[in-house]
Amino acid sequence: MNLQQKKTSAPDTTVLEKLRASGLRPTRQRLALAKLLFGRGHCHVTAEGLFNEAKQTHVNVSLATVYNALHDFTAKGLLREISVDSSSSYFDTNTDDHHHFFFEGTGELQDIPPDSVRIAALPEAPGGSAISRVDVIIRVRD
Amino acid sequence: MNLQQKKTSAPDTTVLEKLRASGLRPTRQRLALAKLLFGRGHCHVTAEGLFNEAKQTHVNVSLATVYNALHDFTAKGLLREISVDSSSSYFDTNTDDHHHFFFEGTGELQDIPPDSVRIAALPEAPGGSAISRVDVIIRVRD
DNA sequence: CAAGTTGATTAGAATTTTTCTAAACTGCGA
DNA sequence: TCGCAGTTTAGAAAAATTCTAATCAACTTG
């Protein structure tokens, strides 16, 4: 047995625990997708993009399942959904409070550290309703 | 002749001029849609929503034409496109610099006057690229 | 520990949203 | 007025997303 293989299996346990902790059943499909999403540094994916990655890794899931998983993960707070572009929505593995650059040419997203944008004077939400999130997207030509 | 009818025809001229000034041909379809969009106070519409309004006003246009018109108007700076929701994009007749409340329950948008949000410390765009726009969306539960 | 029960999950099918492109139209010059 | 060139429309196609019936997985119960 090769040590290289052992190395890659270590984060799988973390991913499994992550699913268990969220209350989602760790099915074959979800585990495989979660491994792709969380088994590396933070990233921004689209459903189509993750679906293609899955295919390349010989993980057999339907596109509908990818959508289901992304939405389930988002509902459990494992991902954050971002709408910047009418073409498709992005899912961010970084769920901490932060903002984004959007490169209009390539359609790519990049995180902005939370303290490099400061919002002074937030308005009151109308009708006394609660603010659930503030999204700042800085669009950049490239 | 009724004075009431005269009243509603006055803004049509403005709408016609608006189209002419932008360089878009004032076709029957565009005029009808522009009248719906600009013949009243600022509003936020979806393609589907505008299409339904058109039908109710007995304006015969296809949904594809509504999309074409909305995108053409946006390209000429008559509208601003906003992505908040993966379900569909919104078009805002207010093209001045301003931000939005998004009511997650009803899916409605509301303008925030520009000076009630102040952004201190905007980060440098990476690679020296130019910032084309900064969008702030405050999501509200309702 | 096998079988049944219940609720969660998957993925093919359907729907919705958006774009593409051939046909129709418009304005212009001959 | 006629024909040409570019613009606009809208039916058809594509892309994105959701729906739902079939499948599966965890938990009883015998």
C-alpha cells in the first residue's frame, strides 16, 4: 500500500463528518460531490461545473442530483449561493461573511476579505423585517 | 373626446424620444413595452412579468421579443439588469447609482436611496482592472 | 438478524428561462 | 417605386432548473 493513497483518504473522514453533522444522509452521491467541493481550498462552482468535475472523476450522478446536493448543502449552511449572472448561479464553499469580485469577461468569482469592504450607514429594513444577509458584488471588466 | 385619454398620451412622446435618443428603432413592439416600463414611476420587472402585462394590455409580442427589448434597453443604458435570484433576472428602470432590498419571501425588489448606504474602503480591483459597478443587495426575510 | 415500514434521496422527465436564427420588416438610395 | 442592407421579430432550440415517481437507506419489529 502506497502512502500517497492514505493521504487522500484522510480528508474523506472530515467530509463524512461534515455531512453527518449537518443531518444530511451521507449517500454515495453526496459523499462524492462533497469530496469534490470540500476536499480542497475554498472555491466557487456552478452546477454544470461540478457535474463535469464529477464526470471526469468517474462519479456517476445526474445533473439533477448535483442541483439537489448543492441546494441541500446550502440549506444546511455548508455552502452559500450567489447570484451575479443570469446565466447560472454560483455556490461558494466559503460561508463566512465576505464579498466578491465578479470578472465580467470570464464569469469568474473571487473572494474579497471581509474587512477590505466596510459598509457605513446600513438602512433600516422596511416594515421592521430582519436583514438576513448583505451581498456586495464588485463587477470588474477583464 | 375625454381629457383622461389625452393625459395618458402625453408621456408616449417622451417614450418615443427616449427610444430615438438611444439609437434604437422605435418599433411598435418596443414602443409598447417602453410605454409599460417608462410610462409610470420607477419599477422592477422580470421578462415574464412584463410579458404578462403586455398580454393584459392586448399588446401582442412574443416572450423572446420581451427579452430582446429588455436586453437592448439595458445595452443602451435605459435599464439596469439585476441578478438576485437564480429564478430569473430583474430589470430596473432606475439607472442611477443605487442599491436594493430584496424580499426573500415575495421575491420583490425595492430601491435604497444611494446615500443611505456608504461604502468605506473599497478594495483595489485585482490586476489593475477597472471596476464597472458595485452592487449591494440587502436580503430581507418577510 | 431478516422483513417491513417510513421517510429521504435519486434521476428521468417536465418545466421554465433564455438564446439562436431564419424570416419579416424598415429605411435608404437608385 | 424597387431592391438592397442592415435591423428586428418570434418560432424553435437550447440551457438551466425543478418536479415527481421510483429507489434506497435507516429504523423498527418479530
